[in-house]
Amino acid sequence: MGIQGWTFLIVGLSFALYIGIAIWSRAGSTKEFYVAGGGVSSLANGMATAADWMSAASFISMAGLISFMGRDGAQYLMGWTGGYVMLALLLAPYLRKFGKFTVPDFIGDRYYSQTARIVAVVCAIFVSFTYVAGQMRGVGVVFSRFLGLSIEMGVVVGMIIVLIYAVLGGMKGITYTQVAQYCVLIFAYLVPAIFISILVTGNPIPQIGFGGSTTEAYGGQYLLDKLDGLHEQLGFAAYTAGTKSTIDIFFITFALMAGTAGLPHVIVRFFTVPGVRDARKSVGYALVFITILYTTAPAVAAFARVNMIETIAGKPYADAPAWVSNWEKTGLFKFEDKNGDGVMNYVADKGANEVTIDRDIMVLANPEIANLPDWVIGLVAAGGLAAALSTAAGLLLVISTAVSHDLLKRAIMPNISEKQELLYARIAATVAVVIAGYFGINPPGFVAQVVAFAFGLACSSFFPAIFLGIFDKRTNMQGAISGMLVGIAFTAAYIIYFKFVNPEMNNADHWLFGVSPEGIGTLGMILNFAVTLIVSRLTPPPPADVQQMVEDIRVPRGAGAAHVH
């Protein structure tokens, strides 16, 4: 049937499943649209959260980053996984106990201010659009290679699919679609990983193969020793050697951690379960489901890197394997014969290097590079789309909810009916899809980089406001608003300056304290915390009822009942 035939079949079946689920679980009320009626089981919510959280960046880009960056790429693994644990322990149960639909809802009520609510809405929309651009780009990359469409046309098809189930089903439709998408994406990630682990190391468990020896066909030495040797032969730093400064690694990792804990589309998932205990249980399930992919990613990265180098480095272009010409058509693999010898010189020296490879292709091209069956390649395409579309849907719901519920219902038009609010939510989602599609066609970077910026922006704006909102009664409206504005303005300005205004200065010599744009969200967060705490202490404390509300969120029901007051 061929790669394209298998891809059409598997992707077509998965899309039919997603749309069928959306029609079956169509939202009929705002509660169903925003939080799936609050009746989702812990297990289903755990799967949906994992799919929501493991975006195109996790599925497509993360192993690609580790594949090219070696040890330095571990910051993405540590940051995203650590962030999820931080969210689970520090924020999710308290926010669920508070019982509001959205992060701007929490911030608006906790800081007793429409201004705070609107600032939070703007931050939520800004962060979500930055993040969703990366997802749409991932959709375009998959379509362009496997379905023969241009990246632009692929983004448009992705927009239409997301629009159907996000606008029709709301959170209810998205939740059950994400359960299906998790099953598709994890199966699609593990099947080729297991196959390639057997080929490269003789071990069917990729995580163990990653730390073991290769088969005789690959030289019979430790996998990471082999990679170090291959890298050094080509003039690159050893695969297991770090090249980034310790401070930058720390700042990027923490920006990803605190950014995860402040991401509105993940936090809203904890409102879809019946109670606080269910929220904690679903966090545990999600962590298990996420760990399966995240512990496999370094192995996938290493296998892909070995196979890629061995099939192209120093080989004649005329004898290049089929995957090279397949990916050349997408523009994501380029060979430029600088010295006219017809050999693909893949080396660290930029002047002599003749091969340009987009990092986002490594997971998608991996089965082709390893000569796996065509159906496995089609399965990986379906998995990449499931990862991108699940997160895109969650983000679009955040944007539509921020506009219809937080901005219109709670701030500008408080008297609109539930039916009107639902209509505005669907209109907002539609407009958001169109804007997200534009950013997917004209992306400001490769997928994981764009997503890293979104995490930096969430880290510098939301995280301190949510954290102090739960754990510091004295934090008031003036402090929270000032902190959010300073944090997001500083972080966005730094990213825009080095990425768009003056990209030639984007290097460690010009960065503040040696911190890259990917890690600057941590500094923005520190500024946010400092401004919030100082301004809060210099202005009147919050009203007594707000301080009591903070006590109630933090203290378990019935605690202290035996004390004499």
C-alpha cells in the first residue's frame, strides 16, 4: 500500500474517531463547554491531561532537540516533568478546591479586581497563542511529509479538524477526544522505539537499550560511547558533554517547570473531575502516562542520531537512502554540494557542512531512517497529529473561555444569558483557530523553541500570582497586577529583542547574566515575585473575606475543628 496509503488510512481512521467522539459528546451548557460538566473520571482525566500536556513539542520536537543537543537537551525533559510534579503538588488541589473554571477567574476573585482579571485574560491569550503556534506548525510538518500537502495546506486541514471538535464539543468533547489521542500517540511513539531498540541494541525495552551496548552490526560498544565517537569524528562536541553554561541550563529548566505550573490549559483540566481527591488521583495517573513517553524520548533521540549519522555522513548523495529525498521535498532536509564532490559532508564546521536538517523531523523520520515497515511510518504520522491537535484544542478552549467567560461574562457584559455566552465562546474559538493557523504558517521558530517561549511567558506572569494567591494572604490586588505586568513585559521584551529585533546579538556575550531568551522567564518570574511582594507590603492588605477565602483554600475541611477559638 505504500507510506502514503498507510498514512491516509491510519490518520483518516483517527480523525473519524475524534470527530465521532465530538459529535457524541457535544456540549449543551457552559459548564459542559468549559469543564465537561465536572464529572470526568480520574483515569480518563489523567489520560486527557497527559495528551493535553504532551504536545507536538513533546512528541515531535523533544527527542529531536536531545538528538542534536545531546546532554544539553535534558533541560527540556527535566523542566517539563519537574513542572508537572510542581503543578500536581503545589497548585492543582488548591485551585480545584477554589472551584472556578479558569485561571483568570481565580486571579479576578482572589485579587478582588476586574483589572487583575483582564490582565490575566491578556496573559492567558498571549501565552496560549504563542504555544498554539508551535502545535499548528507541528501539524503542518506532519501533513507536508506524509500526505503530500504543503506545510501551509497541512496547517489549514489541522485548523478545520480542531475547529470541528473544539467548537462543537467544548471541554466535554475535547476531554474524550484527548483520551483517544493519548492512546494513539503513546502507541505511535512506543512501537517504532521498541522496533529500533531491538535493531540497535537487541533489547526490546528502549529505556534499558539506551544505557546498554549496541548489537554487533553497530559495533558492539556502549551506545553512548558510540555516539560520542561519531560526534567527535565529525568535529561536534561529545554527545554526553554539556556546552551550555550551568546558569542558563538552570534558568531554562526552571522556566519550563514554573511555566508548566502556570499553563492555563493544563490547570483547567483539574476542574473537570468531581472533587479535590479526584484531582489528586488524576494528577497521579497523568504522571504515569507522561513518564512512559518521557523516559523513552532520550532513547529515541540516541537511536535516531546514530542511524542518521551512519546513513548520510560522508556518503555519496547519489546513493542517499529514500528518506533523504522524501524529506528534501518538504524543505526540512537540504543538501548543498559546496565542494562539488557529490559526498554529503555532515560536519560541525559551518563553512564545510553541506547538510541542513530541521530538528523537528527526527522523530517523524526515525522509522524511515531505520527502514521500518510502511505502516509504522503511517502510525507515527497519526501520533504526531494526535499530540499536536490534542494540545491545540485545549489551548483554543482556554482562549475562547478567556474571551467569553472572563472578559465578556465577568467583566464587560455580565447580563448575557448562558446561551449567548456559549455562542460567544464558539465564535472566539473560531477566531482563535484562524489566528493560530496564521502563526503555524509563519512560525517564529521551530516547534519546541516556540513552546519554550510560551512556558517562559507563563512562568513570568501566572506562576507568582497563582502561587502567592494560594500561599500568601497578604498579597493584594495592587501587588499582583504590578507583578504580572512587570514579569510578562520584561520577558516578552527580552525574547522579542533577541529573536526578532536584533537576532545577530543572540549569543552568550550579549545576554543578561548569560541567560538565553529560552530561560529568561525565570528572571521575569523573580522580578514578578519581588514587585508583587514589595507593592503588596506598601499598600493596604486584602479585605478580611479574601484573606479568609485563602485560609479556606489551603486548610483541609474540618481541620482545626477541635480547637477552642
